[in-house]
Amino acid sequence: MKPIVLLLPLLVPGLGLAEEWTRFRGPNGSGIASGPAFPSRFSRQQNMLWRAAARPGKSSPVLTEKHVFLTGFAENKLFTQCFDRTTGRLVWEAAEERPRDEPGNALNHPAAITPVTDGENVYVFFKDYGLLSYGPAGQLRWKTPLGPFANSMGLGASPILSGDTVIVVADQLEGSFIAAFDTRNGETRWRTNREEGESWATPVLYQPSDGPARILTTGRSLFGVHSAADGKRLGGMDGISPATVASPVVDGDVLYQFGYGDDSAPPFSTRLEKLDKDGDGRLSAAEFGNDAFLRSIARYGGDRDGFVTAGEWDERRKTVLGHNGVTAVGLEGAEPRARWKLKKSVTGVIPSPLLYDGILYIVRNGGILMSIDAAEGKIRKEARVEGALGGFSASPVAAAGHILLVSEDGHAAVVKAGAEWESIAVNDLDEAVFATPALSDGKIFLRTSEALYCFGAR
């Protein structure tokens, strides 16, 4: 059956053509698809339309009318792959040599950042290279090397499109910026320095009733508003969570941000007691090994001599102290303001929140799903999704009243949406999953550690 193109309107009127699932988490990062429901039960034996081997990677699939795009990494090459949306056939793949290997968190990956497409061309960003664009037949249109970057966990924000520009946010320990690149040739349209420290959230677009289109960002304790036309910072506020891995969602004139702080960060003496083998009161690279937090202090903190001291530890510790939980930011008026804050003690949460029919959903490691009244910021239900109790990297997505949650160990739970949500089914994919699924036309496009799948009713 020929796939149907669902034209989902942007949540940002006037910013261009309506889009489908063309970027990370679909229409303006909402995670919501219109159209028919996807199947509640699916596996390699049930409701699988096709399976295609894919290069290793953690980026999420994005869709056009005919194609599915992914990125991958193998043999020290950065791959972009294009699959036929109807059959799963590999249409083309292109590769670029990786020029460097930037340090990062073990959960990060050279091909973890999700591409974006304008429906014909694809734009890919690799933290170890920069920005590239390929045409519909796989021809290289242009490439714009960027970096290296100073992010202890590795960059994670995905590019988005705004009009005829590709927007990239690179929040780092030093040298943070937001920039727009021309979709035709990759040339820099504008670039604005940012005060934010390292963060990993993908931005969203916003069209106020009384002004130009804007780009909304969440970074180290700061909410930022930039002009989509020239990148000028138009405003913002502080007081949001310092660690922003999850990307925000926007509905009307309210943005919802979820992140965490670390009010209980231990004193340096606890690290010394465990790691200081030579007893000199400081930590060397040989002693702290692959600890990303300590490694970033040694590289970017203090005198940058490769050692971590108590003073350098305390200075970096200040950057992770702050609000732990959810913040609702009102966008109307001259300056944004917090409508409500929900304090919730969590750490290390990667999935972005889902706002669906007035309820905000957040999934945490252990399969804990929390529903929050979006108007008041009150928790309505918090419970484990039985059968999907592992870690979670993929963000929740939804269509036709059902929510899809996929754990890192490959358990895909389907939940009936609502303040008092109910579990419908849990499917075992028997493969690891770190990428957020894409939804369209009642189908699930899902990337595992081994392959790209399309599930749907036959």
C-alpha cells in the first residue's frame, strides 16, 4: 500500500510548510503524530512490515514521504543512510571520515544526534565533524566542519530547521553558541554566543502573537529566547534545572522543561578516599580514569594541568546545584516567567517529556511513568510500567490516545493516555533500543542496536 503523507501543522504558524516526522520527536519536537493508531502488539513475529540492517548508532529515524534517514558509525566513518519507507530497502548511504574522537559519556555515541530533513534533502550533524547535507539521491550538497567542542558528555542537541536555515545549538563548558546555516550552501547566516554551560537539549520553535518567530532553548540553569531571523537574544530567565538532557516541549504560550540538579553532590574528600592512590590530595588522570565529570574538570577547570583539586571540584560542583524537576515557563508578556515548579528528586534522566491532551508524561529509569496536570503542576499518577523496568534513553511518543515507551533493553510498552494512564501491552523486541521511535500513518519506525524496523497493521 502506498504510504499516506500526513501533513501535521507546526505548532509555530508561519514558519514554513506543515511537517511530518522530519526532526527529532516529530512536529516541533512534540512527540505526537496525528492519524490512525499504531499496533499495540508488535515484534519480529507480529505486525512487522519490514526489517533492515542498519549501521551502529543511536540517532532517531526521521521521515519524508518516500524515505527514512538514519546516521551511523563504523570503521571510523560517519554514515548517513537512506531507506525506502515502504519496503525498508537501503536506497543509498554516504560516509565521511571521522576527523577526531571527542570524549563523552558512555551512553553517547558518534552517531547519536538525530538528523533533520526538509522533505527532500537531509541535514546531519556529527559532534566529531560538524554539519553536512545530502540530496535525495545521496549526493553531497555541502559540508561545514565545526568544533572541536568542549562538552564533557559530548554534544547531544539535534539540528532543527527554521525557514531556509539549519539551527545548531552547541552548549559547552566554554564557547557555547547558537548558529544558523543556509540550507542551500551551509554558509553561516548568523552565530550568537551564549552564556549557558554544557547542556544537551534540542530547541523548539515559537511564534508569538506580537513579534517575530523565536527559538527557545534550555541550557545550564537558563531558559533562552533567540530571534529566528538573526539569532539575537530576546530574553530568558534563570532558575530552571542545571542539567538539561531532556528537550523541552511547548504548547501555546507555555514551555515545559524537565531536568535535574544535584543538591547532594558529595564533598571532594569522598572521591579522594576512593581514588587517591598516591595520597597527594589531588586526582590524576591515571586515578580518575574514564569518569567524565572528573575528566572535564581536569581539562577545562582551574589551571588545566590534568589534575583535579578540591578547589576545582567545588567550583564545578556549583554548576550542578539547582532545581530538580519540572518547570512550566509562561511565554506571554515582555519577559518569560515560571508558572509553576514541581520538585522531584531524580538524576540521570534522558527522555524528553510528552505533553498530550493536557497531561505531561515523564518516564524514568526503572520504568517509572509519571503523569502531571499541565495546568497546575500536580502529579496525578506515578507508577511502574510492569514489564518495562529497565533504563530509558528513548523519549515517549504518542498517537490516537496511545503512548509508546521503549526501554534500553528493548521492552516496548503501549500505554493508554490519561491522567490515570493504563498499561495495554508490553512487547519484547529482544534488541537494545536507545533511539526515539518515529510515528506516522499508524506505523512505528523504530531503530534498535541491530536494525531499523517498521511495524504496522498488515
